[in-house]
Amino acid sequence: MAALTLRQEIRARVAAALAACNAEHEWNLPAELAFEVTRPRNPDHGDFSANVAMTAAAALRKSGVNLPPREVAAQIAGRLPKDGAMAAVDVAGPGFLNLKVAPAWFWDRVADTVLHPSRTGRLDVGQGRWIQVEFVSANPTGPLHFGGARNAVLGDGLARVMEACGYSVQREFYVNDAGAQFDLFVQSLLAACVQLHGGRAEFPPDGYRGAYMHEYAAAACERLGTDWLADAEGAADALRGPALDIVLEDVRSEISLLGIEFDQWFSERALHESGQVEAAIARLADQDAVYRAEGAVWFAASRYEGNDQDVVLVRSNGVPTYFAADAAYHWDKLRTRGFDRVLNVWSVDHQGHVPRMQALVEAMGLDRAKLKIVLYDLVKLVRDGNEVAMSKRSGSFLTLREVVAEVGSDAVRFMLLTRAPESVVEFDLARVVEQNPENPVYFVQYSHARLCSILVRAQAEGLLLPDADDIHGHLRIHLGHPAELELARLLTELGDQLLAALERSSPHNLTYYAMRIASAVNGFYRDCRVLDRSQPGLSGARLCLCDAARIVLARILHLLGVNAPASM
RNA sequence: GCCCUCGUAGCUCAGUUGGAUAGAGCACCGGCCUCCGGAGCCGGGAGCACAGGUUCGAGUCCUGUCGAGGGUACCA
């Protein structure tokens, strides 16, 4: 398993060269001078580019040494050892250090990928640390609407990225089965059950009225029989459990349409019933973070950074708020269960909740750095240019199930992961359906299928990949075409792309990376004939490149939760 | 009012945490099947809301203006 990505490796070399210059010339630069090694978009600028001379020159100027960046760059360049991974070094522009890697180095990486497919796209930065991703966690009051799909896809994408980076990941759904919304849902369902039996029932004023309530009511009545309705007072309590089961089964089956499964469904009600909510409040009181006012119990959030208002923990009627349960819940996550890190995926309408939550974690004496909250913006569902309303209570919304049925899981996942979490997504159903064959997801899948097809066909034609012990040398002899190099170079970005997706909590980087690879595969396919019985050596080498590209594409698609079909 | 996020091509969106000549898909126009999958390839037009500032260098950071969405509950 590669401990470092190629970019990290190059950066370490540059840092070492800088340190050598620093010592020799007594520049007195800080040991951790900030600089970047990037992949320049202009290929004339080499495979990697470092801005180290500019930042070093700026630091030197502050300490009275006036050395032009290009001069500093030249000094550092002189200290860089040359080998395959650093074949040429140029000083360019205002003082960029442009580094070129020898083609043979890329051929070796292609060979490594083919020899060890299970190692590609895996890093060990997580070192097995236990991390929880809590996502979706929609109120258990009905099917998920399409915003829930974005949450599901993003959360699962993040979980997959973290797994690939060496974390042990637990996926959790927090079930809000204790609040007013769930009560309202139960009351609404009760009314629907009564109506189902021909009785006259009053729907709660703001109750849930979607068509799905009739199906839920039928399912509930089937489980409970008919007698339970006779007991007018106990009916709601009797309904509570079955209602939760029914709605969670529905949600679970919807989520599974996207290929997602939760490891745990964590009940808010259980926190109340076990006394953990009270205990959490007591803990906050011990820290003097709690006071009484206006008959309610308050958390003094305003003492903490980013908060200007205090928050109610226990209402004046004695009922604890959702926020109090959140205290118990996060204590349970971070202390009782001991996750090294906890990631919550929330929609923007919870943004005001973020600083309060962080204050709460800090107030309980927990490390707030262990809690990371990823916010994503809403999905604006549009059909034929008109926005589709999404209100669960009125029932006028499009469910995740309906959208997946219409456009397919792969298209939904890929589409939702081509947007940065913080951007508003406009999802035009009519257009997605129309453009189905032109959808970028098929572009990537097609590229993968074509590679598979070539590899299968090669076998039929008796063209073979080189032997394992000969593969490195074989590729060095036969590869060299620019299209081959471009593809090989791109494939080596996988580690850095994965790391970027991890650090920035943005799996969408990977979708764009996959599209670039697919494009490079097409260019390679155009310019380089793979199957050629008159040149078995060249064919073998190019088959290796096909196989490596196939492995990397399949890996990325897996990380996105999208299928990688061998044929389409 | 205050706080957060966002204004990039006709449309939908990326932009490697401040890098060199800003990209992709769709749409539009023009080319490419004697050949491993044309769901493809090649070419073309068109863009960083506006005004300042910071510095070697700004789509990216700061301030202001305009515009969009969200938040500001003893709801969750």
C-alpha cells in the first residue's frame, strides 16, 4: 500500500531540497514554510509545479534578504536529486519550479496497477480509525423526498471515500421518533386508519395528508387488526410502534434502491427512555453551562464562539427539546461509543444549528474538532421549467423512489455527485430523461465497457498481457505514444484525487476525474490501435494500459456507488 | 435588521484551498464509420454580477453595492 501519493512524494523531495538550501545559505526560513505542489493544467509546465521559490523569497524579504524568486528557485533546483520521478527541473515564469517525471516512471505505475488491482485507490491515512457518518436522518413521517436522495448519495459517497482512505466507517441513521413531528404523524395515521374503517376522523390541522398515508394505514390495520381502534384513548399509543416500523421499512427500501445500507438505526426515543437525556443535561449543569429562566432550562450557548443566543434544553412544560436529545446523542457517539471522528450530513436549513451543536460538544468537555458537519444545499426539482413543490405534509412531493424509477440509480447518484455540496442543485426531470443517453454517467460507463470489450477480444485473438515478472520492462520498451502517456499520467492522479475528496469532503471531485479519464481513454483509443497480431509486444503493452484504466475507472465508479458494467 | 451560502458560456455545473493562456456536459454550426463498441472523435462561437482593495500573481482572500436561496422558534 502506497503510503504517499505521487504529489506528496514530490513535495517531500522539494521540501528536502529547500531545507538543504536553507541550511547551506543560512536563510533562517521556518521549517514548515507553506508551499504547494500542483499538477499544472498546461502540460508545457511539466508534470508538477511548485511555488516554493515565491513563498520562500517573500519570507526572505521579510527578514531583510532580497533574493529574486527565480534565483531562489535555481538554488532549490540545484539541490533536487534527479531520477525517474524527477527527470527534469525548470525555473519558469515568476519563479515556478516545474518538474518533469520520466515516462518510465508512469509505465511502472501502470504495471503496478495491473499487478495489484486491489491496492489501487486505497490509502492508509485513516489507519483504521473508527469514524461515523450520520446521514439522511429524515423525520420518520413518510417516504423520502428528493432532497433526501442528495443527502443519501453524499453521505454514502463520503463514507466510501473514507473507507478507501483506510478508515473504519459506520453508517448511521438517527431516527427522530420522539418529537412533535412524529406525534403528528402518528395522529395523522390514526385518522387515516379510522377513515379506512369508514369512521369519521378529524385530521390534525397540519397533519400529514400524502397519498402514501392510505397505504401506511392499510399496513397498520393489517398488523393491529381492528379491535385496537375501539379503545379511543389507547389507540395512538398502540399505533406508535407499528407506525415507526412501517415508515422505516419504507425508508429503508427507498435507500436500498440507491444501493445504500445503514449499519445502525439509532432511536432518539431510546435516549429519553434510558435517562441519557437527563444525564446529558446534568453533565452540562456540572459544567455551569446551564441556567433556569422563564420556567425553562437553558444552555448558555452564547458563551461560545459563533453563538449569540442561548438555547432551550427543557421547555417550561417539562418536555426536553430535540436539542437536549442531541446533547445525549453526541455524548453517546463521541464518549460512550468512542468514535474517533463523527461526520454529520445536514441540509442547509440546519445551518443555524451548527454553531450551537459545536458549542454543546465543547461544553460537555468533548473535543469539538472530532465533530465535522457537512452542509449541502437543497435540490430544486424542476419539470418542464416549473419547480416541483416538495412539501411532505401536503403530500405534494416527488419521492426518491419515483425519481429513481424514472432515471435510474446510476444517473441519480452520478448527477448528484457532479455538484459541490454547497451549491444548489437544479434537477430537471424532463431533461434528465430526455438526455438519458447523453448523460455523463453513460459516457464514463461506456468507456469502461469498451475497455472490457477490448480485453475480452484480446483473449479471443490470442493476444496476451506480458508475464508478471517481465511487465515493467515490457512496458518501458513498448510504450511511448503521447496518448499513452497522457492516459498513464492521468491514472496516477487517483491517490491525490481521493485525498482531495477526503480532505474537502467533496466526493464530486471524483466524478470529474472519472470524466477526464474516460476522455483520455477515448483519445488513446482513437490514436493507438490496441489489438494488432502483427505487433504482439506492443499489443501486450497497450492491453496493460487498458487494464490499468479499466481498474481505475471501476474503482472510481465504485467510490461513487455507480455500476461499472462490462457491456452496455 | 443580523448571520450563513451562492452569483463563472444560451442552459446545468466544475475550477486542484492564491498560480501561468478559466474547463466539461447539454444546446447551436461544420466535419469524421474499408479499421479494437459512433453512447464516440475533430473543429467553431460565447463567460468569472458590479466597484474598489490586499501582492510577484485574484474566478478564488478583504470591503462595499446589486441579485438569488437559506437561517434567525420553549419545531425538528
